[in-house]
Amino acid sequence: MDITTALAILDDAVVRSQTENVYTPEVLAALDFLEAQTDARWPFEQFRKVLAPREGELDLDRVGRSQVLNASLNGIKRAMKREA
């Protein structure tokens, strides 16, 4: 896996998070790969924390989860640029 592929997997997960559970081995592997490339921890922790939908979650909560995932992904992208 390379950085571009891992970021694409996370981008796709953010989009799909409003309609499906994106807590998948592929997404977790992308997070693990990227996290190993940097000292930044908070965006990865935050992304993992809100990755999976909660039981009985309302549609509005899904939108909020997607927004937090997007903000976390922006932090991950910034961390990757610092390491490049």
C-alpha cells in the first residue's frame, strides 16, 4: 500500500459513512499504514473513534459522524504533507 492509495480508501470511507458501516479491515489497514508514517496521533484516534455507526443511530447522527470523519481526514492529510 502507498500513501495515495491509503488516502483514497479513507476518502471513500468518509463518503460512504452516511449510508453504510465503513469499519472494515481495508479502512483499518489504511489508517494503520498512514499512522506509521507520522508522529501525529489525534486525527487517527478521532477517525477510529467515530468510524463505526452506533446501534440505533439516527440519520442526523450519520451526517455528524461523516463531518467528524472528514475533519479527521483533513488532519491526516496535513500530517502526511508534513512528513513528505
